[in-house]
Amino acid sequence: MASFSEIFPTLPLDALHRQSLDTTEKTLLPVLQRGYARNLAEFAPLVSPAATRHLETLSRHSQRITRKHFGKTIRLFAPLYLSNECVNICKYCGFSRHVDIPRITLPVDQAVTESEALAGQGFRSILLVAGEHPKYVSNGYVEEVIRRILPVMPSVALELGPLNTEGYVPLVEAGCEGLVVYQETYHEETYKEMHTAGPKNRFHWRMETPERAYGARFRRLGIGALLGLYDWRWEVIALAAHALHLTRNCWHAQITVSLPRLRPAPGEFQPRYVMSDREFVQAVCALRMLLPHAGIVLSTREPPYLRDGLINLGITTMSAGSSTEPGGYSSYNQNEWKQTREQEGEQFEISDERSPAEFAAAIRARGYEPVWKDFDQSLVSPAAEPTVSK
């Protein structure tokens, strides 16, 4: 089986991008009337400038498909930043080694304290995040954190530097069930320009990460593109192609996609390409019309009014009450939530500063149910045998 990295150079992404820009009402309307896209050729018109004028129709289709497959629920999780130490230089990232911020790595006991603080707010699903540094995966640190927090966080996922399949196996055996790895940008020239030093500059190695993780039996795989580095339509078409590939070839795992937009961060990098809120909603709805079974994730990067509006339009998973600095939760105070948000070692600024309880109330106010935990370990069936080369 060919990996997505091997298939990627053969994809007609530039042609699909031109098709999107040149889409007319005549070519768009058949897809809108059908209510879903069958392939990338039908997906490209859905992210076209012409389709932006049909946002209400796109939203109705996205809502219908999402409710059919996911019901009226929003799965909640929190990111827990274990460390902001990193060996990479990435021009847009607040953790980049060239950025002057306090460098922190949480001791295991403090990571447990942080997870307990999150559990106290209702969370039972957590995403462990760290900058890319070899010491986290060479000494058993991450495995120990996973084992220690499982009693209070039964759903644990990871977002850290890419590994080979053998490197992921101990993390899965420790109890981790999901891996998130964003390609950042699918445009290879831009990728090389943005990642000037460190192991992250290996474009194809990073692209193959979800499939290596699938070989280690992760049951959730998350991908995404960081919007603002290159043209958003080109990026979303490439992301859709990647998601389709994983859906077909890693079918024992749930696939999720995310569209994080660049936010202010230490280092003062500014987005090169701007995506409006209407275009963001359009991209979410278009992805739903192509990927009916995929989870779509939305973080606190986005402002409250937009997050609230997307609750019933296609999003299935959201973070809440997030801190992007190691050690940002244990000082939580319900009455002084916003006053405790100053973070000197953060990766980026969050936009939605509501507490978990406030955001859960906003979800219920729209007729949806916040889901803090959606499975029990006892119900997890044995994962598929690894089918991907190492």
C-alpha cells in the first residue's frame, strides 16, 4: 500500500485549486443540489469564491450530515502542555528555539496535578502537548505521564514530535489512544521556508506520521493544516485529500481534521494569508460534505461568537478553558478565570477565554449536549494489526 507521502506528488492540487477559483454557478449548483461531495473534483467547488455566496445552503447540508452521524453532541477536551522546550526553528511558532521565552518541562507529579485540576472541571479527555525534543520519548517520561493520569483521564491523546512505529508502540501500551499531528502547511516550498532547522524540516517524514501511528494501533488519528501560511483553499483541498486517504487505508481508526488559524504568538510572526470568518465556516461545511464520518475539531484559537455559531454546523469536538503554557491549570480559580490567563511561556494566544463550565452552558443553550467522556476502556475492542510499513 502506497503511503500518502508517496501519492501526494501525483495529486493535481494546483489544477483543483484553479478549478475552485474558476467555479461558476453552473458547475457549483449540481453539487449543492446533491448535498454532498463524492470526490475532490466535487469538493473544490465547495470551497470556491462562488460557494461563499451560498453559505446558508452549505450550512444546512453540513448540519444535516453531522446530526445524522454524530447527533447533537460536542465532545470536549483540554490540551495539557507538558513542555515548551523544542529543538526546531519554526518561524510562526511560539515554542521555536529562537524565541526568547521561559522554557518549562513539567515534572510528572505536576502533570498529574494539572490533569486532576482539569478533571475537577469535568474533563475526562486530554491532549498531551509538547515541543519536539528527543528527551521526552527516550527516557519513558511520556509513558509515565500517561500511566499516572489515566485514573482521572481515561481518554489520552498526544501531540508531540513524529516518531517511527516502534517509538509509538510503548505510548499505546501505556494507555494512549490518539495521536494528533498537523502538517502545518501542505505546500512543500512554504514548509521548507517556515522550518529552517531541526527534525521538523522533513516534510514527507511528517506527512507519513499518521500511518506510522496507525501501525502502532492508535485508535484516533488527527490531522490539520495551520491556515495563514499559504492560500487557504489550496491547503484545505490538500487536507481533504489526506483525510480521504486515511479514511480508506486506516479505517480501524477514527479520523479527525482541524483548521487552526494562525494566532498571535511570541516571535511576532504575522499570517501571510488571511481567511475571513465566512470562509472559515465555508471550509468547515465543505469538509463535512466530503467527510461525513470524520470528526472536525475546533480550538480556543477562535473567538466565542464563531465557536458558538459552529456548534450546530459541523464541529464535533472542541477544546475549552485552554492554557497553552506548561503548568497553566493548577492555579485555576472559577471567579478569576480571565485574570489568570497571562502566560509568559505560551505557544500562542487563545481567543475564547470562557471557563469549561461557561462553555458547556453555551453548548446546552443551543440544544446540544457536551460530552466529557464518550467511551470506557472496557469497551475498546482490540486494535487492528499494524498494516503500515515502519
